[in-house]
Amino acid sequence: MTISSSLPITESEFYALKERFENNGQGHVFQFFDGLEPEQQAKLVSQLLELDVKRLNQIYRKAIEGAEAAVLNTNSIFEPLPDNVFESVSKSSPEQLRKWETIGLTNIAEGKVAVILMAGGQGTRLGSSDPKGCYNINLPTQKSLFQLQAERILRLQEIARQYRKPEQVDDCIIPWYIMTSGPTHGPTYNFFENNNFFGLKKENVIFFQQGTLPCLTLDGKIILEAKDKVAVAPDGNGGIYAAVESKGVIQSLKERGVLYSHCYCVDNCLARVADPIFLGYNIARGADCGAKVVSKLAPNEPVGVVCLRDGKYGVNEYSEISQELSEKRNEDGTLQFSAANIVNHFFSTEFLERVPTFAAQLEYHIAKKKIKYVDTETGETITPKSNSGMKLECFVFDVFPFAQNFSVLQVDRKDEFSPLKNAPGTGVDCPETSRRDIVAQHVRFIEAAGGKVVGEHEGDYEKLEFELSPWVSYAGEGLSEIVRGKTITTPAIIRTREDLIRLAL
């Protein structure tokens, strides 16, 4: 075998690497090595050095076993969430909500709370190659999802300052950890830098990349995307746990004195970032892991449900629960299996530290895909028309069974959940519905505070030219003293409190 002197390792180390892959049944990755240029050899070796091939094989076997077990095990026992881990905002008293909110804001004021954002996805299904958080849903201000979320953090920091002790010297900071992927890391950072981090301090916005796993053939062999490159894919949103450990996030949380983190997905335009009620609810209960959910719209709504399966907490796909069970109702008419997963979670720092102790037990899920590959016999690059391989993914909720004190809080869908997943014009979970739901919420904030919003397209929130910056109000607070008994006429864009005072007549 011809070995280039430009390799990042010695000759003996190279042969040890090659032997390791051969012993684990993956020696074919060196099939074209001799014919590569020196820089191509170095590129491939550098990539292979990063792969734990023995662990990869273990993950593959576990994923296959899990998939086979899911097919064979039709006798799983599903149970709704027990009352002792579940509360609903709609059924909680105003006094209880204030208590949770106060606990949350006090912990924010004391620097004990961080936000972890899962933002690795691209807007491919939206017709954009940009990171999904950069997407403009056509609000009157043309704000991106990232900007909306940044302004919620800014506002919450301002509110929490009122919960500080006078002698507290440190500023009130909610550090924002943003998990990107290979394709989105650079563009995401550049987007923030070009927008001056949306008013947040640069040192409090921390970017880190989730990991990747090689793509495999359907029989578990590593796929070569090119003769000098292994095909890889992000390891799913559950890759957050390995990433926060390996990229120094947990260490950073500890250095900052952060005890609790709110973790959510970038595509929910209504996400209440670092929601003090959700935080306070989990902190008050001593939870180490928590989930925020909304109520299912109907028994057949295609969403995952947080429930018990064979006595363990988890998220189960709607297709895994029988029609009979999915249609079961409580005495008050609500669905028994109603806790729809919205990828919105609470974690204690202690829990995130503990994940490596059970990481080997986490499920990996198989996603069969059309993956471009190099035929190892002919060297020809093949672009398949049917599924040619698999990506292995771990999901963020796969840790639920390992929580020592799990908690679930159900919130109102119209206030907190409007995902952006589909292309413009599809009518469901698309840019138009995201815009509609944000504008509708802003109008509700004004109406709940005793004001009115009138003007052209009144009631048509896909067209109404009205917007209230999260910097002015996080969740409807601080408005009544200005708008009660007054009317705002559209078009009206409220970027500051001064705009609100000027436009409320």
C-alpha cells in the first residue's frame, strides 16, 4: 500500500488504524486508498481518525435490535401520564402560576438559568438552504426566527432584573447556547455577527456543533460518498447530549453557576424562551428532566405523545398506540393520551452531566434514505433512485426513561406552539401559519390588556399589518397601563414602548 508522507499520523499508526477498521468489518473504506492523491489520503485518514468504528457497529446493532423488537413487540402496555408528574396551565390557579413564575424569574435573576437551542436544521423544505433560524416568515418587521427569540431573551433579562437583590453586582444574564450542524454552523454565526447578535452580548451567545455519524448501507457497512470521503449525517437532535459534553457546554454551565437549562427547537415561532413558569414549575418539583406539551387536537393527529410505555416515560408515535387507546377519554371529555410532544424541555445541569453514564443504553433510530455512494467494486459514483442506506439518529426525548424525577407541563397550543416545517402555501405548519399565529397572539396581548386593534384586514392575521416586539412584551405583561380603553389602528409596528404610547389612542 502506498502511503503518503503528508498523512497526519506515522506509518505504524496508519496500519493500526487500518487494522482497527478491518477487524470491525469496515476495511472497505480503504478500497481506493492507493489511487488517491496525497492530500486526498490525508483527508480520508483525518476523517477516519475521528470515527469510533467499534461504537458505530454497536449503535448499528442496537438500532437493528430496537427496530426488530418494535415489530415483534405488539404487547407493550401504554398508560397515560400519572397525575403526580403532570400539570396543566389552563387548570392551574393564577396564584399557582404566579408562584411558578416568581421561582423562575428569581432563578434567572440569580444567574442559574441558561437556554439551549437546537438549530442544526436547514430550511430545505421551505425552499431555502439557509439555517432555519434565519428564515423570514414575512412579519411586518421581516424579523427572522432567531431575532424573535433573541428579543424574548432581552425582555426576560429586563423583567428578571426586578427580582435581583439590591446588593447583587452581576448583571442579569441568560446565556444562550446554540447547537448548529456542519452545514449551518458558519452561516448561523455569520448571521448573528452581521446582526450585532440582536442586542445580546456576544460573549453570552455560544455556538457549538452537534456530532455526526457515518451513513451505513442497509447491512451496516460504512458508505463512501467519494473515494476519499465517508458519507456522514447529523446524529439527530438527541446528539445534543454528546455535544454538550464534548464541546465544553456543561463545563461552561458549571463555570457560570447555571443549574437549569431550557432546551427547545428553533422552528417554533411561539417558543417562550426560558419560560419562567415552565422553569419554576420544574424547579419547584425538584425535576431533573421535564417536558412541555400541548393537548392533542384529535385522536388521529400525527404527533408523538408523552406517556408511559411498559412503565417507562417516553414519547411514542401516534402509530404505535392503538386506535382504541388513542380515542379513550377522561370523565371531563379530554383525551387520556393527550400530551403532544413539542420538543421543549427542562434539564438540570446535574442531569446533563449524568447522561454519559447511560448513553450506551440510548436508542438509535433508523432513517432509510437515498444516499449517494461510490460502488466499491467499480469505483463509480451512484445517485440512487430508491433508499440505498440509512442514517442513525438519537432523539432528544430518548433520555426520559432515565430521569429520576420527570415532570410534564401542558400549555395552550395557540400561545406556545406553531412549528415551521412545510413550504410556503401548504397551509399547515408553514410560513403563513407562523405569521398568522404570531400576529394573532400580539392582538390577543393588546385585547387582554383592555385595548383594541382595528384597521384594514382586521381579523385576518395572515394579512394584518400589526406586530408587537417581544422586547416590549414577553407574554402580554406591561401593556394594560398604556392600552386599556384605547385603540391601535393598523398598520402599526410596535418596536419600542415609545411606539406603543404613540400608537395607542
